[in-house]
Amino acid sequence: MDNPIENRGFVFTKESLRKKFRWSEFLSEKIITGVAFLSITIIILIFFFVFKESLPIFQTRKKEVAKVEHVQKQEQYGGESDKGQTNSSGQEQYGVTTKDTMMIENQARGADTVVHGSDQATFKSLTGKQWLPVSDNPRYGLIPLFVGTLKITLIAMLFAAPIAILAALFSASFAPYWMREIIKPAIELLAGFPSVVIGFFALMVMASFFQNIFGYDGRLNAFVGGVAMAMAAIPIIFTITEDALTAVPRTYTEASLALGATRWQTALFVTLPAATPGIFAAILLGVGRVFGETMIALMATGNAALISVNPFESVRTLAATIGAEMAEVVFGDTHYNVLFLIGSLLFIFNFSLNALAEFYVKGKLVKRFQGKQS
Amino acid sequence: MKEAKIKTRDLSLFYGAKMALNSITMDIPEKEVTAFIGPSGCGKSTFLRTLNRMNDLIPGVRITGEVLVDSLNIYDKQIDVVNLRKKVGMVFQKSNPFAKSIFENVAYGPRINGINNKTKLEEIVESSLKKAFIWEEVKDRLQDSAMGLSGGQQQRMCIARTLAVEPEIILMDEPASALDPISTAKIEELIFELKKNYTIVIVTHNMQQAARVSDLTAFFYLGELIEFGKTKKIFTTPDKKHTEEYITGRFG
């Protein structure tokens, strides 16, 4: 009888142990690596494109001197359009095309006038308080957009964070098993809800509803937009918080209960503090979602670039500005470049938020469970 | 035998349809150490957990029969589980300190019972840590994270945390199984001290440990209480053949 091992064709010799080259293995490995790098490359390229398109704004100063002649020409052109205002009555709505207002603006702004008269945005006008990109005297002040975005983010988080965290706490610590199996997927489904539907709901239903309650004038404002945004942020905050809470070791809960703590005390003093880094990350990601949200902002906030602390005033967010104006802007125009600058700022902001969430959670959790921090 | 602190009467426990404990009747005496021994899965840990109703946390558990602590049935509908657990404390197999300072860990129990006076808390923490023989080791770093303690220290701190609630009964679920011999010896010494004031029930896989620390030993097998009696007798002249075989290491 032959040795059974030999029959299987596996003899332990130097020959059989020599390294073999496996084609399929090699190919599949390379393809997967290639795809991974491709996606990373695409993301990097997108960022470079966005950033590149916003660059011309920063080069303005050098060109300014050379542009003086051109500027005068433009002012003349502006003058022409003033004369022809009867023909194009549509321009009146910008409120800066008539000579009277121009004069007032000129007096008020003094030396800036030349720059404003041109179509070039400078650093000064970027930090200005007016966003009037399509007037004859365009101004690209980003401050009102930032204020609007921050205001709406604040309103959205004031609503979303408590609701989402308490819902997660209920689901993780109190709900019976069968109920959790329903709640969690149901709320997670909401994360995939198209924001245009939430926006539509806010526009048609919530706006009237809140107007009836608070009795403000403008139907669409930061408050309505913020609440609608909260609806988009809740699923994200809920899911991550819930995961963080269920990741708290069961021994913690048991230890607390065995000491005679009630379920509430256990949830409040043990589970919640142990999950703090995860909850912090959840809130940061929620902020990121609201910050970048375009459709809801476009539909429900009224889109007037005002600076005020009143939550019932209309606002215009950074993302909504891109969404609303990019389609109508002249390619290569300053306005075009400024919109890309806004895009870069959004990218940088969200990138840092995500990075912060990631590193904070990792660093904090590791420290906490290795006992390096009291 | 001293007066019975805990009595169980025909206690059976089911996980769904599966019977995990079969009609257990035993009297656990006051201020003595009672050890539960038996092979893995024999129900000794499950039985221990029925004594302070920790099994309530597991879905699908059904219990029949009675558990009487100081002659009160703890499975009565009128019983408040929270107060029961203050009276019947528990120490777990794996030390489970909270990710807080040592002080906060021990003060947690008194705090949730409404003690907020700082000097009072400090007193309780100090006396509890002293009772658990760990005060000398940690008195200078009470504000450090409890996660930085060694395994044995963590376990003794967990015992101190249990003592801080002033229970009458302490249930220990293999408290030394994850510890080195030196730490184990310290825990055993501690158990010996504690039995002067507390009724202690300990589950252990370590036969020598049961022989060393306990006054009474109960041998469980497949959810049944096979034999229960004085430790000395169980380890020298057990009545049942099963017990003898397990203790001498012929199965298990």
C-alpha cells in the first residue's frame, strides 16, 4: 500500500515547499489595492480642483495695479447701466444701481470704492458684512454667510442633540429587547431620508405651523431651517451615541446595579459618562452634517444674507449659497472663484470636524480604559 | 450551625425552556462562609445570582420557588430590587471598576444613596478601603484612575466598593479566578476577616480555595444540589459518590 500522504500528491520535499507564484492571488490583490488608491486619488483631486478654482481671489492684489485702467472702464460700464435703468427694471431690486445709493455707498466706504467698483474681490470685501455678488457693485462679504450657517447649526444642535442622545439612552438602557430591535433600524432609516423631502416638509408644513405658534413675519427663517436640519442630524447623532452606549461593558452596568443603584442612576452616572467620547463624536458629526446640508437650507431658511441674532430672521448658509448660485455664475468670474472658496472652507471645516471626532474618540477611549487619566 | 440568613425553597430556574436549576432547597447560615463548587455550567453561578436577583437582567429567565432572606421572600412582587441589592452585595469574577478615580469608585454606592457630605464620604471611603485591606496601598492616590491599579488591587477595591454600601450578605462570583497566587491569598485573607461581620457566599472553581476559606460547602452538578454540609466533612468523608469523584478529580 502507498503512503496515503503521497497519494494526495503532497510530499514533503524541498521541491514541493518552493515558493509558488499564484496568478489569481496576485491579480486580485493588485486590483483591490488599485481600486482603493483610485478612490483616495479621486477625493484628493476633487479637493485640489475646488481649491485651485478659488485661488485667483488670493492673486487679486498683485493684479490690482494693472487693473486700474480696466476698473475705470468698468465704472463707465456701470454708469451706462444706470442710464439704461428704465430698460432693465429688473436691476432695481438690487438697490445699488441707482446713482443716489451709489453716492451714499461711496461716501460710506471711502477708499474701498475703487475696489468695489471693479469686479475683483479683495480680502477686505471677503470679510465685509454684505453678500451682494450680482449687483453692479458686487460685494462678497462672507461674514453674513458664516453667521447664518453658525446660527442655523446652533439651532439645529439645540434641538437634535438632546433628542437624539436621550432617544439613544432609552434605546440602549431602558427599552426591552424587542423594542430596541424596532427603534434602532427605524431611526437609522431616517438617515437615508432624502433631504429634499425634509426640506419640502419644512417648507410646506413646519413653516406655517411655527408661524402660527410664534407669529413672526417671514415664513421661512433660521428657526424653521434649524428644526428641519435637526431632523436630518438626529439619526446620525442617535446611531453613533447608541453604539457608544451599547459598547459600554456590561460589567459596568452590573457593578452599578449590584451596588443598589436604580436603572436611571446607572444610566446617568455610569453608562453615559463612560460613553462621553462617543457622544462627543456623534455631536461633531451631527454638526458636520448640518454645516454641509444644502437642500434643506435652500428650501427652508429664506436665503437672505442677514446678520442678526434673532432666530426668526431669514439666513443664508454657506452651502446653500453654492447650491443657489453656482448654476448661474459666469465661468472664471470672481463670483465663481468666491463660490469655490466657500467650497474649500466647507471642506476644510468638515474635514477638521471629522478628524477631531476621530482622534478625540480614539485618544480619549484608549486613555480612559488603560487608566492613564483620572 | 448558626441561624440561617438565606433560605431557598424548591428554587428552580429556567432559561426559556431549559432548566438550569432544579428544585434547590438549602439554608445558608449567618456570618459564615459558604462555598459553591461544581463543574462549569452546573448552575452554581446562576444560583448565586438568584440570591440578589441579578438574573432579572437576563431576558427569558423564569424562576419558581422561594428565596427567603431574613425570612422575606425576595421574589415577592412587593420587594424593591434596588433595596434588596443594597442588602445583598456582589463581587464579580472580573474586577469591574468604573473609569473613575479610586475615591469616586468607592463613593459611588453611598453617593447614589444620597450621601453628599464630603467628610462623611471620605470617612466611608477610608473605612471601606481599610476593611478591604487596600487602604495602605492606595491612600496616597485616591484621585488616580482605578483602571491603573493591578488586577488584585482592582478586585479588592471592588470589594471595598461593595462594603461601602454596608450590605449584610456578600456574594462573590469566583472573585480570585483571574488573579495570581499572591493576590488570591490576600483575597482569601480578606474573606476570612469579613466573615466576622458579613454572611459570605462564594462560588469557586478552585477546590483548595473552597477548602481553605469556607465553613460550609455545597456541591452542584447539572443544576442540582448534590451535597451540602460542613466543608471538613465534604472534603474528607462525603456522603455521595459523585461528590467524592469530583473532589478527588476523577471528573469535572
